[in-house]
Amino acid sequence: KRASWGRARSIAERGSISQDSFAPVPARWQLAPPGPAHNRAWTRSRNIIPRGIQRLPPELLCAIFMMCGEPNDTFDYPRDDFMQSRDNFRNCRTPLYSRMTVLLGHVCSHWFAVTRGCPLLWTLVDVPLPQLCDVVNLKLALKFSSGLPLRLRLDDNHYTPPLNISIILKYEPGNVADIVEPLCVLSRITFTCLKRATIHLETDDKHASVTSRLWQLFYSSPALRTVQVFDVGIHAPLSTLRQLTHIGVTAIRPDKIMALLQACPQLEVLQAVVQPAPGIFPGKNDGYLISSVTVPIILPHLRMMMLRGMSDWTNFFNGLVVPRLARIDLSVARVQACAIQHMLQRSHARLCMLALRWLRPGNGDELKALLRCEEMQHLRILRYDPYNGPTQPLLKCPRTNDEEGQIERLPLQGIRDL
């Protein structure tokens, strides 16, 4: 079900298929009746392909083709990598979407003509550790996409373990700066159509020099709306921040997060991992690290927030007015029932989904108070994933109470989906 939903969302992001989406099919790709010399091969191909599917219109065939292949959920957004690590999503047995598109085109001459005549099929390009077939797939996408915007996803960890990432670099340590240098020297006008960008260079230096250089290029795009930033802060111009609608950041300081929200009035989705400055170990009473604001920040479009890295988010919730907020995700934190309740009350928001993952011990009373408050009457989905002890080593504190049992005993009439 998860994979089907990911494919459906990917199709929706790329647009709908109609007769107008198809380019004219060249005559040499048209299905021709087999000659006597090919009668045996033609009979074999007809036996392989069910006759019913051959009667489907091309636009319906392409919609089916878009659901084939591994979607590579590493690039799903928003997604908390802490709760959904890339190792759990790597599927080396199923070809990636780009490879599957080419394979489908070689099933028969009819499918070959259909795939080459639908530009939308070629707008998603997956490039793992490059092999010759991936280079060919990229060239085919550039040729048959008919100038439509492309989604290029480079993931060199998909098929190859990180320790064996490249045969070329087998006898020499990898230098990410040399690999990415051809991209860094491009002119800023190269990226004027860029709408979404994600950079995660695991082998960058401790200052993330290459990552920072790439982001400065990408920030120059006037069309940029979605950014996923790993290992560095967001140092974008104010004009860029004002147009961003989706932000994912994994290394933001607690004293910077409120200023970031204030600079992004169009923000719809926030995924933030807050990290205190080096040498600061506040423990569970870390709420003071988030700057408090005298006047709440109004974010009229924010509908989803996924938060991790702090134990106390009181100042964060107290500083926001979010009338369209529909979903809150909290990971490895404590629950501040009053702060969340007052934020929803102040915003007149109707929260539909609440996800609580790996909460710190001692939250039973806060959980009951939050789930029983009047502002939760529109809650339809509750996801509670408790910490289960040493099998989940990233949270180094034991469970001390039966919080899971307390949630099960709560009268949550409004919840439709668990």
C-alpha cells in the first residue's frame, strides 16, 4: 500500500495524462503487421502479452506504466529520515522507474511506440551508481520528454553499499569536490527553472563546503519552492525565503528556527531537526534555547510540521498562529499539552493528524490532557509509536510507565483511523 501511494503521488506531481500529452508517433514506430519471415516471433509476442491490455488506449497504458518500477522512497518529502531510514527503502530487486520505462518499451512494437510517444513518461529520471544503461536512459529522457520539466534524482547508494560506492575510486579516497566541480562551475542562469532541490553529500568535508556552494547556485532560481537541506543551515537570500513553500532542514540551531519561519510567509510544510550548538548539552529542559517572540508569527498556509531534536517545544508553539495546520509530528520529545492546545485555540485550527514517535518517559498525564482537550475534537488520525527499549538504541532512556496503555484507555470518539 505504501509503494502504491508513493507512485500515485509521484504521478500526481508530474501532471495528468491526456490525448494532448502525446507527441506524434513517427511512422517507423507504428505497429505494422508481421511479414512471413517474422510470423513465428510475432505469434510468440502475442502469446506473451494478454490481448485485453493491447486494446487499452495509449493514455491509459502510460498511466499503468507510471506505476511500474521502484519509486525510490529516499526522495519522498516530507519524510523523517530518523524514523524511516534509507536502508529500509532500498529495493535492489525491482528496477528503478527509469530502467523499467525502457524495459517496457522493449516488450513489443506497440509498447515501444506508446512509450516513445508519451513525453510525461520520461520526466522522472533515476540515476543510481551510473552504469551504461543509466546514461542511455538519461539521454532517452532528454530526447523523448519534449521539453517538459524533468525530475533528476541521483542516488549513488541505491544499488551499491557505501563502502563499495565506486570502482573508479577503488584505490583512491573519494573527493566529492572533484566529482561535483563540473556542476559548481556552471552559471547561475543554468538553474532558473529549478523548483525543488535536495542535496545530501555524505562525504563532504566538516564545513560542508561543496554543499554550501551548490545551494548558492540553486538559491538563484526564481522558481524554487521546495528545499531539503542536510548538514548545513539555510543561508538563502530573503527573496528566496519569501517564495519557499516546503522546507526540510536537519541542522538548524534552536535560536534560528523562529527567524526562519518569520522569513517564510508562504510556508506550507516544515520538517525541522533542531541541533544545539556544539558544546551545549541542555538535557530535557532545553526549551529556553528556542527564542521566544513577543508577537506570534502568522503562517496562514502552514498545514504540516514535523519536529525533532528538542525535548521542550513550548516557545515554538507559543510563537505561532497557524490557521490551516492539519498535522503535527513529534519525535524524541516531551509533550507540551498546554502549548499545543493554546496554539490550536489561538489559530482556530482543526488538527486532523497527530503522530507521536519515541516520546520521552513521563508523558502520560500530558498525553491524556492533550487528547481530551476540546481543540482535538477534529482529530481523525492518531499515530503513537512508543519507545520499545534497547532494540531502538537511538533513544537512550528507558520506559518508566505504561503510557501506551493509558492512550488505549482514552475515549477518543473523533478518531477514525488508527
